[in-house]
Amino acid sequence: MAGQQHVSDEYGKYLDGYADVLGDASATGRRLTREELDSRRALGEKAAEAGLGLRALVAAHMAEARANWPTGNGVSVDSVLAAAAQAMDAFVEGYERAQRHAVRQEEAARREFIDDLLYGRSDLGRLAQRAERYGLRLSYEHAVAVARGTTAYDEGDPALREVERALISRFGDRSILLTTKDGRLVCIAPGDQDEVLAYFAKQAFAATGGGQVAIGRPQPGAVGVVHSYEEALNALDLAERLELDEPVLRAADLLVYPVLTRDRQAMADLVHSALGPLRQARGGAQPLLDTLTAYFDSGCVSAEAARRLSLSVRAFTYRLERIHKLTGADPSDPVHRYTLQTAVIGARLLDWPAKSF
């Protein structure tokens, strides 16, 4: 009996006026007035904000209707049920409206946190507190993986849901944060759980229809998340400029490129000095630059490089000789090769010869 009284006390205030509405409306068979419907909606909102379950609230309404079933002349079962249905519909509408509002607020708070985290904004202490709400402990190391596809993705995209289901099914809750940023899929995971990011890369590749994934290095603290995220973005940018088609890129494997471009002027001077003479060739520098790119990408195997360019080996060898004559550097000579290969990388990073400097 005490338990029933507790339930009555807990839900009673959300049934305020319900019995009177049933009695008055069912006596004449009229529809509920706007004021009556608004009052039901308001009570539904308050019940949702209080965290009460909808199933229990519906059961409480049914119990209240049974306990206060209207009687009298002209009152029929159909009229009572019609009034109850209108009242419950308005109550549920208010309940769902409050829930949607709460979801929007939660989504806005989550998006604000993700923006602050990935851009390094907000007070670090407060950021760490907010991070715990999403399962991240910023005192530990974290690594960030970023996936891009042919289209932009947002929080409601099926691709994100597909990857999320796969990760949860495989790893459960391992302090993983999956989200989107600037149209890309983003996964933040503990730095000592590389298998999580490797699996994310596999699933993201499939969900994006063959998109490319970059993984930043594990870094400590909130600032480390920003650095790892930026490393992943830079790796994707390098892949685009250097035409790297590997499905998964690791920032740790690409560290040489930021080193090469750290002194842009020095790199520009190298490209101009080592490759500038190629501009004198018939057709300009680009065909011979493509020749060097294919040569180095194929491990300096002329037959393979010729195949990639759809040339005969003889024609390809002639191009190498032409490069040697124009630049004074022999691509097949190990001493010259390093300078030429570094210059070719620099040309691709600086978009030479399309852009002059």
C-alpha cells in the first residue's frame, strides 16, 4: 500500500485536472478546449523534464481514468475514451517536445565541446571536466584519426552510425569519442589502444566508399588531442598534394615531409636550382617531372616506371638521359638521386611548375 501511495505522489501532480477534463468533456461528447490541451502539454513537458518514464506515465493516466470513470446521463464509453485519447495525445506531445528540446541542447553542448577540444579553446581545467562526461580522460594520451570521403558527413549521417555500431560491437565502451568535423569522420581514442583506430580506419574506409583515413600520433593532455588532430589533417593534405593513394596514412610515417617544408624558402631554392633547367625542355618541365616522380615511386626501376607512364622502356630511358643533360644530375646515380628526389617532393608540395615562386 505504501508503494502505491509513493507512485501516486510521484505521478499525481502530472495528472492534475485529468479526471475533471474527462468528466466534463465526456458528459457532452465535446472535444477538449485549447486551454485544456495546452495544460496537458505543459504537464507532459514537466514530466519529461523531471525524468519520468513515458510508459509509467501512461499507466498512471489509465489508472486515474479507471478510478474516476465518469458516470451520468449521456456518458458513453466511446465519449470517455475519445476524451482520454485527446488528453493523452496532448500530454505525449508535450513530453516528446521536451525530449526533443533536451536532445537539441545535448547535441549543441556536445558540438561545442568537440569544437573546443579540437581547436584547443576553453579553459583546460573546465575542458577536462567536460571531457569526462563523454568518457575521455584528458590526463592520458589520446590519438585522433580522421576519415574523408567523396561527400561531407554530419552527426546524423548513416556512415557515422555504421562506423559507430561496428566500433561499439567490437570494443564496447573504451573511452572512444566518435564525431564529425568539417565534413569528415573523426575518432578520438586512448593512445595505447592503436587497435581501436586501426579498426576505425577499416570501417571508415568501407562506410565512405573507399575514403582515406589519417591517424595522428598519440599525444598527452588536451593540447595533445589538438596536435594529433592537426597531424591527421596535415597527413590528408600531404596525401592530396603528393597524390598518395594509400587508404590509411600514419602521421608518424610522414614526418619527413613537414621537416622538408619547414623552411619553405630553402625548399623553393632547391626546386629552382635542381629542377629549374627542366623548363627548357620541349613541352616544358611537367613531363620530365612526371618521369622523375614515376621513377622514384617505382623504386628506381625503369621498366615499372615506364609502365606507369604508358611508355616504352627506350622512351623512358631517353627521358632520363634528357633530364641528366639538362640538370647535370644523373637520376641513376645514388649521390645525385637524393637531391633530385628531395627536389621532386618539394615540387609536388609547392605545386611547381604550375605555380612560380
